Amino acid sequence: MIRSAGIAAGAALGALALALALAPGRPLAFTDGAYALAPPSVRALPARGDTLRPTVRAGEPLILALPDTLDARPVAAYALVRAPALSRLVDRSFLWRTRPGDAGAHRLLFKVVFAEAPPETLVVRVKVEPRR
């Protein structure tokens, strides 16, 4: 029952992401593990250890696929520890609808659950660039 609720929530998140991202003349693009409005406004710099560093323009959505492995260990699940308003996590998909006032650096924390290892923390440092 819990699994089917997760699938339904994942489908709802996917529909929401498409509704946010697909506006007339603004196709969806994929860059470095993050979805962005084209031209790419979201990019994820290479992860160093347990830190991801995506960038997004204020007022645009950040859709980030969290890694399925960390340090060569498969991830069983993620949980939000610290995240901004208007954000949501479904399985490995993280969505944040940024607002113009969100410009700046943000440090998000996710609990990483492994099948055969103690939990760890994943840090996602998001840079929200001001709107031009």
C-alpha cells in the first residue's frame, strides 16, 4: 500500500513538473542530472563526495534527480532533513519552485538510507541566481 502511494505521488510530481516547465516556446531540456527550461537554466556541477551543487535562475523550477548510488553503495531511500518552502521530494526526484526572492546560496540536507549501511547525509548546495 505504501509503495502504491509513492507511485501515485511520483506520477503527481511528474505532472506538476511538466505543468511548471512546459510553457509555450520553452521546451524541457536535460543537463547533468537536472531538468531545466531551455535554454538550460539549471546545471549541476560534478558532485564531490556527498555534495551536489546545482544552479537555477530565481523564479524557475529546479528538478533534480538524486543519485541512485553514493560511494558505490546503492541508495534505498532519501528523506528531507532541511529544504526550502515550495519544495518536495518523491523517491529520488526533488522539485523546488523557486521564487524571485530566493536568490542566493541555499544548503539543503537529505538523509540517505542504505540497505546495508548506516544512514548518511547528502548536502545539496543550490545557487539561485537573480533574474535578469
